[in-house]
Amino acid sequence: MARTNKRANDKAPEEIFQELLGAPHPASLLPLTLNIFYWVDDSLQNLLKKNGWPSITRLQSQVLTCLEYGLIRTTDIAKHVGVSRQVVNRCVNELVDLNLLELNPDPDDKRAKVISPTAEGQRIVLCALESLEMIEKTLAERIGKENLESLRTILEMPRGAPLE
């Protein structure tokens, strides 16, 4: 199957690309949403470090904050974060090595394990949650409380299944 779109039927891709480069246009949603995601995560990383926690990766911070939602299985975390179960398994094992998480037998599936925070892990999760509150408070001060509430409302709206 050929890769095409409406524009490609009329002009060569190179011509279309050059036109796009020369025309002013708003940024697409992908870089805009990634930009805010990275800003929040970078802020979280900085605040954790400021509070004496070791540096952790973006994925590690995502896994730790998934615990807030009650996600305790690697498959559920992988779906939520959008990466493979193997990547989450590796990340969880790194967090186990840092004494932030532990693996316990799953009472519903004897072949599987569930994730739970250690005492140290509970402390970093609490610090992360407090930091995220501070980040939102700061963002509200910078962009306005009403804008932050609008942003939250929009982000919480159901979008339906991804396009196919």
C-alpha cells in the first residue's frame, strides 16, 4: 500500500515540505503536549533532587507516579505509559535495585508479581506528589488559575479511540 495523503496526490512531497517551511502555522499538538510533559517532568526531577533524592529517569518517575493510580502490574503500567511490558519490567527492576520498589506474588495470578513501594519508595512517592502540587501551583501563578483549570478540563475530556 502506498503512503499518501490528500496533499501528496496534487504535489510532490518535497514541494509540499518546502511550502510548509515557508508558511507560518501554529505548532501541532504533538510538540506542544510533549513540551508541557517535559516541563512538568523536568520540574519534578529538579524538585526531587533538591529534596535529596537520587536522579531517576523519566520512565522511573512515571512508574512511581502510576502507583498513585493503583497500577501495580507491569502490564497495566505499560499500557498507561505507552511502552512495552519488557521496558517497564526493566525499569521496575532498576527501582527495586534502588530500594524504592519491591515485587510480591500476585494473589490473583501465581505466575505474576505485583509492584509495591518500599518504605523508602513511599517517601519518594509522597515527595513526588507534593512536588507535583507545587508544580501545578507555580503553573497556575504563571499562566493563570483559570487557564490551568481549562487545560486540566481539556486534558481530562474523553477523546475516543486513536484514529486508524
